[in-house]
Amino acid sequence: MHDIERTANLLGAASLAFTDLAADGAVRVRRLSTSSAAALASLFANPGLSVSELGRRVGLSQPAAARMVDALESDGLVERVPSTVNRRWVTARPTPQGERLARQLLEGRNAPLVEAVAKLDEGEQRTLAGLLEKMLVQLHEEVGQGQRICRLCDRERCTRSAPCPVGRAERAGEP
């Protein structure tokens, strides 16, 4: 009989190791916190988010998100602009320098993960992709915040050959 607890423990250890590799690769590009790197990646994928929404996506309160945006703005990576929906709202978007850094962050995040997956043969890679898609759909059902799950995701790479499983799960759950 299969030892599910051992498999779960192996998954936990691998998840933490991959998280460390991905986060280290992303923040090594420039000494940013993981939250700031995730915020920059989120704004790169979705420019014009409100500070509150950005905070929700990276797991920060509105005041903490505002301080983070202040810091990113003072570094010339993000700019605040009035919302096109409501002039009283302020949104954030990356500057050209912020966009370049976001691309570098995503590359730094992706490189160690590609190296790990490359150790598998093509069939194993396909199997792993299918299993991860299935697990991400389940995680979305539990977490319920696709943008939070994918906060450091390279959206262009994710959707190059197939639809995003988290996005698909999110759309399936919409009323």
C-alpha cells in the first residue's frame, strides 16, 4: 500500500525547496523583498491595479501595500496614476525600468525551476505538468484567490502551450 503521508511530506519538502529557489532567483536580481518582487510581477502582468488590490494579491494589508508601493515608487520602479474608472482612486503601474526589472525577476525565478524540470525526461515532464495542473485546480478551490496563487507567475510562459489551470478554475467558479 502506498504511504500517502510520506508522499505528502516529500511534496512539502520539494515545495519549500522550490519556493526558496524561485524566490532567491527572483530577489537576487535586485535586493527586493519577496512581496515587492511579487508586486512588481503582478503589476507587470496587470498594470493599473489599485494599491488595495495589489496588497490582496501579495498578501499585505492596505497600509503595508501602500508603504511597499511608496518604496517601489521612490526607487523609480512604479508610478501612481489616477484610475480611469474613478478619479478618486489611485492605481499603480510599473515604469519602463520597473518592467525591465519585472522581466529579470521572472527570468531569475524561472531559471532554477527549468533546471529542475529538465532533469526529467519528456514523458515525466508531461506527467508532472498534468499532476501539477490537477493540484493547482484543487488549491484554487481551497485558497480561492487565483491572483494570489500566481503572484510570481510568468503568465506568458504559463499560457504558451496550454491554458492556465488556475485561471480556468477561477473562470469556472465565476457566477
